[in-house]
Amino acid sequence: MLRTLQRARDTKAAANRLYAAVASQARNPSFFAQLAVPDTMDGRFDLVCLHAWLVLDRLHSHRALAQALINAVFTGFDEALRQSGTGDIGMNRRLKTLASAFYGRLEAYGAASTAEQLTDAIQRNLFRGATDRNAQAQALATYAWENRSCLIEAEIARGNIVFAPIQTI
């Protein structure tokens, strides 16, 4: 029993470290300055989704940790909504909307089997289909594709993550 509780605490601690790394990377000023990601709630949300997908993509055999990371991500969404002034009455509706968008993005990014498909998904979701952002979408897709290959599952399972450098255009 105590071992199970300790394992659950370790999983939650690892998920919190992963979420902190995801949120920190999503706030990297290079995304906003060099890659023209809108510095808005939507832009930040999309960067969190992209980075969470990169981590979750590597956690296939670690379901408890993947779920704990998703829980941490949604706790972060909840806190961000509350800080922006959302009250308790509208919270459930907004979280359902965020959940739908989050899982939709995970599905779109996960369905991409080539860099071009990932570029299309990023352009559609992060840049809301703006055709003048194709170069930025390509740079983000290249960045994501590189991270998919360099993120090490064993390290992620321990809650350790280092993202590849951001490509500028």
C-alpha cells in the first residue's frame, strides 16, 4: 500500500516537472519574436498543446504518467482562466471548450506522418489558417519533428525533458 502511494506521488511529481518544462518552453520569447506566434492566450494555448503533444507522443507505455501530465496541463488551463477573470459559473463551459481544442490538436498533430502534414496542422491550428505564415509554420513543424526524434522516453518517464533549440527563419 505504501509503495503504491509512493509511486503515485512520484508519478505526480514527474508530471509536474514535465508540465513545468512544457509551459516554460511554450513561453519562450523566440516563438513570439522570430516565429510570429501571436502573443495571446490562444497563441500560448497552442504552444502548450504542441509541446504537450511532443511529450505525450513519447509516453505510450507510461499511461499513468501521461494521464498525470494531462491533469497538470488542465490544472494550468484552469489557473490561467481564473487569472484572466473567469468566474466559477463559466469555468466548466470554458474548460470543455479547451478540452475539445486540446484533444483536437493532439489528434491533428498525431495524424501527421510527414513534416508537410505537420506544417499543415500547425498552420491550421496555431496560425488559424493564415497563408502568410507558411514559413513560420514550416519552421515550427521542423522544430517539432526534431523534438519527436530527440526526446528520450526513459528520461521523460523520470520527468526530465530537454527540448531542441528553436529554429529561426
